Amino acid sequence: MKNVFFLVVSLFLSFQLLAQSGADQLIGTYYIIKEETKSESRVQIYKNSEGKFEGKIIWLKNPNNPDGSPKYDLKNPNAELRKVRSDQVVLLKKFIYDEKNKEWINGEIYDPEEGKTYKCKLKFESDTKLKVRGYIGVPALGKSMYWTKEIKKDN
């Protein structure tokens, strides 16, 4: 009986770890080229203290204005957030993992070039190709872009 209990507990923990690793596949750094503007950036996706996934800009190809001063999130509707440097803006918020469909849902994506926030879902199309679908209302009426996950190479 003791062995059966141990086996059941072990299996339960194994399934929990596998589910977590599926969700945590999202964690990492992504390279992005926005097609409309050709702006280039890198976003770091992480899990916040509430267990939800967020993504923050960590690099911009052009972080400064022509005069050399840093760019800020000036189009943000929240006046406090207009003080945030453009290379430190949080773009993704509130994502949770949907194990059944293997995607991250119920999130938001912020577009600092427009100062607008959209509903969003994320799904891998390959190990390194993340489909980012922003929308208003329903996903079918949205727009997709693709982010490339950077894979760390061991030296």
C-alpha cells in the first residue's frame, strides 16, 4: 500500500512538472522587427510574482532621439508611465497558460508607438517562432506578428 501511495504521488508531481515546463517555455528573450516601422527590439518574457507572464523591452536598436537624449513612452495614456524610458517599457501583461491549446491567453499587449493596449494571445509555431496575436474583441479580427526566441548556446 505504501508503494502504491508513493507511485501515485510521484506520478502527480511528474505531471505537474511537465505542465509547468510547457508553460515556462515562454520564458526567454525574443528578437522583434515590427514590419510597419522596421523598428527592432528585444523583449524579455518572465513570470511575475502572481505567476502570470509579462514581457519587457530590454533593448532597442534606436533608443535615443536624434539629439542623443533617451526616448520615453510619451504616447502612454497613463501620465506616470510616460516617464519610463522606451527601452524599459512592459509590453506584455497578465498571460496565463492554456495547457489544452498550448497557448498563453487572457493577456494584453501594449504598442508604445501608438500608445494603445490590445487583448493578446501567444502560441509557438516552432521552438523559436512565437505567434503574437493582438486584437480588439475577438482574435479573428486581430493582427499577428512573429517574434524569434533567442536560444542560448553553451560555450
